Amino acid sequence: MNIPGVSGAVGHAACAALFVDGQLPAAVGEERFLHDKHARGKFPLWSSCYCLESAGLQPDDIDLVAFPYAPISIFSPARWHYARCYWYAPDRINGQIKYRERWRPFCPSMLDKVATDILQTEHPFPYMTFTFDVAESWKSRIPEVVHEDGTARAQIVTEHTNPRYYRLIEELEKRTGNAVVLNTSLNRRGEPMVYSPEDALNMFYGSDHGRCTGYQVRFLSVYFPERTPAAGASVT
């Protein structure tokens, strides 16, 4: 069995280890990558990647994950607060990036080939302007983008209208089995939408996520439209 272990909660140093059929092929501290002594309270992202790469494994090869190492009960609120903060995407985005209440919902972008099955309608909605009842069989597969009342405000992506985004979701589908991604506006609470690469970097590094785990950003490729000087002209 392939069992990675991660730590970093409740005051412990962030690190990762990997057991493969009872053997220990890799173990390393996150501080080696962040150059931050002990890297306390941070998720051991780079050390986890290192351990998997050392053994030639992919995330799909993992059987179990042991987390976090701490002398507290598995039922302790501290342990589950850590897990939600670092592993559950909506709570992480709301709390560390957008600075808004944890109950605020997110919307999905989904490929047209699965939209009918998920939303139970064939109407092509390219914008997030309407909510639909999500099929029961999908609610447990994409809980991050399903509202409390079982609906979703979805964007249906077609290859014709947005080929790059379509291909991106297709690649994610190969890893997750779902042709659906969480889509939210790129801005912090009370701020306008990001318009330039400088805006994007200022937003990211001004958030808790950016200050604590800035090294998670490996590549930034952003294309922004040019503003047209004519009043009322559309942006292309």
C-alpha cells in the first residue's frame, strides 16, 4: 500500500513521509523548500510532492493518507479545523483569500457533455445567471459547488466558445473523474475584479494564502483585454 503521512497542525513542524508496502522511501520537512524554520502551521505541499516524485507515484496511486501527527484525539476540533482549513477548497478560499463568511457558495464551470446529466436541462447557459437543481447522483461528487438547497449557478463551457478553458477542464477530468471545476471571481472582499498581472499578484500575496504558502504558485499565465478608449465601446 502507498500511504503518505503529513503533519503541520497544532504547533508541529510541517513535513511529509511516504510508506510503500511498509518501506520508507522518502521523508522531508517543508522547511527545506520554504526556507522557513519548521514551517509551522503550513500544509506540507512541496514535501508531499517530493515524496511522491521520489517513489515515482501519482496522486491516484495513494491508498490512504495519515494526517495530522498530533497527540490529540481524532475527534478533536483542532484536528478537523486543520483538515478543513488546508484540504477543503471552499473554506480555504473563503477564509484565506476572499475574507468572507464560510457559508458563501461557489459556482461550477462544467463541460457541455456532462451539463445535461448534472443540471437535468439541455439549455446552454454560458454565464452564471441562473440556478438549477443538481441531480442527486452528482451532489456528493461536487459538494463544493452545490448550494444548501441543492442547486448550482452553473457556467456551461463549450469547446467552440472557450477552447482553452475546455481543454483545461478536460485535463482535470482525467485526474478527478469530474468535468466540473469551482469557478469564482478573482478578487478579495470589497475589492474590484483583478484586471492586470500586477493586480493578480497583489491580491494573492496580500491574502493569508499568499503570505503563508506563496511558494505554491509555480506559473502565472494571464491574458487581459486592452481597454478601448471610445466611451461605451465593448472590451475584446
